Amino acid sequence: MHGAIDKHQRGRDFEGFINELFALYDLDPRASYVMKYEQIDGAFSFDTDHYVLEAKWWAGRIGRPELDVFKANIERKGKNTLGLYVSVNGFTGDALAVYSFSTPFITMDGGDFMAVLDQRIRLDELMSRKKRHASETGHCYLPVSRIFSEPE
């Protein structure tokens, strides 16, 4: 995927990769689907909650406008729906600042995925820690490096 020239194909391949990885952890993933006014990159279940997925493999970091759109998409779903926003190259500081007090989603970046693929942390453990952090602090972002450096 890293060397893919067609960015749309790279995105579809990335969504498929995430879907397969989540299936390995029994997260009941659903592939991307289209609704009347929006396209959803995927959905899954984790820890009795339902999540919608947004996955981006952009050259740059994801900014506040993209997170604002994702938040609105989540809010149009069921009352207890949460979100996971995956950005291989991370998020801008302003985007993380806005979603550091209240958030309906958690985030993952390339470092998170590499830690899972390198088997330094299980995906379900990573998700659990990120979800707990968001619930306790309101912040959407918890880097895997901080998880490794802090006691549970």
C-alpha cells in the first residue's frame, strides 16, 4: 500500500487491511458502505459498543475539518455509536486540541498499527486503553508510546 500510486486504490486497500485485522480480533467488522449522503469506511463492534470507522492514508496529517465531519457523521448514527478515526500519518495539533475535552471517537495512527503488527500490544488491549482514556479525559488521542511508558 505504501508504494501505491492511485490514492483511491490505496485507501480501499487500507480499509480492506483494517477489516481483515479487525476480523482477526473478532470485532465483527463490516466493509465500507454507502448511505444516501455519505460513505462509511467501515464499522465494527468492540466491548459491547458499535463503532463507525474512518480510515485515511494521506501524505499529511488529518486536521480539524476532517474530524469535525467525522463527529457529525457519528452524531447522525444511533445514540450509543462511537467512532474510530485512523490516520496513518497522524493528526494536526489543532485537531487534537479541539477534541481534548469531549469526543465521540478515538484515534489511531501509524505508530499504533505498527505496535500491533509488531506484536508489542494486542489490538483489543490498545482499543481498550484508548477507549478508557477518552472516557476518563474526554481526549480522542492516546499515543501507543504513552501506553507503553505508563503503568496500567
